[in-house]
Amino acid sequence: MAMIETEIKPTSQKIGFVHLGCPKNLVDTEHMLGLLNQAGHRIVGDDSEADVMLVNTCSFIDQSQQESVRHLVHLAEAGKKIIVTGCLAQKYQDELLNLIPEAMAVVGTGDMGNIVDVLDRVNRGERVISITQDPDYILEDDSKRLNITVGSYVYLKIAEGCDYRCSFCIIPSMRGDFRSRGFESIVEDAKRYTEKGVPEIILVGQDTTSYGKESGKNLAQLLRALNEIDGIGRIRFLYAYPNLVTDELLDTIAECDKVVKYLDCPLQHMHPEVLRRMRRPVMDHVAFAERVRSHVPNVKIRTGLIVGFPGETEEHFEFLMETVQQARFDRLGVFEYSDVEGAHSKGLDGKVAKAEIKRRRNEVMALQQGIALAQNKLLLGQTLEVLVDTADPDKNTFIGRTEWDAPEIDNLVYGKGAVIPGEIVPVFIRDVTPYDLKGEAVLA
């Protein structure tokens, strides 16, 4: 999508930005940029032109924190004024101000709606801390948002925070308790983006399956309402909590033609003892996969796992491997456990050596690679509907995704043919790898 143009005021500044972390963070970044843009500031894509850098950070795992700090240090060394926002700011405001003198402000997850005022105060010479200790902010008005994502899809945040207390996670301490966004505001925003020609609407939240629990609404009802909007090509939601995947939700996915036949449900582990230490639901995951597939024909299931969690024995790991083999998840990602400051799991005994954690991750991924290749081979010779994300008219090539693939995390389709980004086109599949498909557009 093209960035919104506004009249540049004499007092305006050039604002650069760095976005780190998940799609939920991306929505926050775009919202803050939109507010700044509407206030007359100019958003620039080249850091060298920026008067001030807005850095929206991630603090979910140790690697995320390190990446955030690297970006901040790099910008500081370049002499940039910096406004630090997001999860790292919420968690480490004092440490960041001490570590990085160039940080003119830290803005927490509950204060992003104040970004224009924060910048005004910075320009008056203040060093600003804008942190709400128990965040309750939720974005209801998406109309001011400045989209920086590719034009074939847009993320809509439908909820904020989380009521669960998984032992490895600090999201509730940074984002607050779960709260749903208004039903009608989501529907209206989906209509607005559809009218702009965005074909795929992606609903995100830390736990989308809890949506509406305060009001009596639920995710299934929201999906059905969105499915009635003329012009939407695809509707996707991310991050289901396993014991909230109801038959009603699965039947909704199956019955709504615009809702993709795809379920992203991070299970984290398979063995009951490890799940209890994780404070996660204990269930039969093979039976779970079978139930999903029985309700939703031709569905693809994505999950995420953590290996090397404190107390994970070789027996626990072998159980995980056997379950992955039996359940045959279509998409699967594996994270190596690492301690996170503030997480309950940091204080658990039974720590696993880093080398062993890496070995276990490699074994799961090797197993999954074989499963993924076998699943993709079943698509050879089929003609699939593919949403075009990017196209190169000079080379007559494009890159897109099937309905079973979320942006940036799942398979890509590499195709040949004269197509336009944003189109959904039939593609004949001629070749596959474990994670990609190759084919040709079937054009009239």
C-alpha cells in the first residue's frame, strides 16, 4: 500500500521507523505512524533522512530482546534521536534510558495512542517516560493507521492482552489482561480495507479464540459477519488456543467460503508432564488433529513447539517426536527454549544444555521436513487458487500463497505468468519442495 500523503506543516519532522516482532506489533507500528502522519509529520523510509527514529520493540524471547537492543545501539551510534516503544519499553524503561542516552522517550504498550503528545514533549526538550503499569489500551479506530505492509493483505487486531499464564511467557505483564475490540469496529474496518482493494483480511491477537468473551460474542460469529462482506477474497485468523477450538468454530471455518481452511494453533509441546510445567492444556494432540480434519475438509494445520523446556527428558522428547509423526501437522515451527527475565520458567529446575536443545530442534525439523515434502507432493498436478503478493512483469514471474499459507511464515508459490499483485489466480503446480510450490498461472 502507498503511504498516506498529508500536508507538511512548518513544525513537522521526518520520522523514520523500525518495526520488530509479530504482526500484532506491526499493527501498533502502523497505528503510531498514522497518528504522527495525521499530525503533519512526514514518515520516511530512509533512516538517513529521519530527524527522529520510532523503534517499536519486541521482548517475547531472549533473541527478540537482543535484536531490539542491537537496532537501538546501531541507531544511537548513528547519532539518531530515538523514541522506543512496545514490549521492551514496557519492560525495561529505566534500563533503556540509562543504556541509550539518545533515547528521548520510552512509550509502553498501553500508551501508543499518546505518541503525538510524546513527540511534542520531546521537541520541547523533555525526556519522556510514558508507561501505564497495567495496560488497558485497545485500538478501536483503525482509520488513522498508515499501512506499511504489502497490499495483498492487512492485519486487523481484534483483541489485546492475555488471561492465560503460560510459564514461559511474559505477554500478560507487558500487554495486560485479555480484552476484545468492538465487533462492529472490526467489521467496518474490514469493509474499508476491502473497498480499497485489499483481498485478504488477517485477524490477529495474542489469543483470537477468546474474542468476545466479555460481551457474549465469539470468533465464530465474527467470522460469519466478515464472510458476508462483498469483495473480501480471504479471511484468516492467527493464534488459536487449543482448548478453545470448539466444534462451532471448526464448523464456521468449514461452512464460510471466504474463511481459509487453515488453523494456526501453537501447541508448544506434546508430553503431559512438560505441558503441566508450561501451564498449558493437556490433551491428546493426535485426536485434536483428527477432530480438526473431520470438521474441516482439506484443512491445513500449523502449530509451534518449544524444545528444551526445563525438565524435558529424552523420554519426553521422544514422545513429542512420535506425536508429530502420528499427527502429521502440515506446517510446524520449532523454538529453542531460552530463559526470559520475569517468566516463571526461568526459576524451574532441570535446565537442558544449549547443545542438546539445538540437537532436539534439528531432529524435529528434519522429521517435519519429510512430512511437509510428502504433503506437498500430493499437490503435484493440481490447480490451486493462489493470491499474488508480488509480481515481476519483466520476467513474467510472481510469488504468491495458497489459502493454506499465512504471510512470512508458510509456503510460497513461485509462478510464471502475467498477473497483478492482489489477484487470486489459478496456478497449475509442476514442482514442489518441502516448503515451496512451483507452477504456472492458468490464464484465459
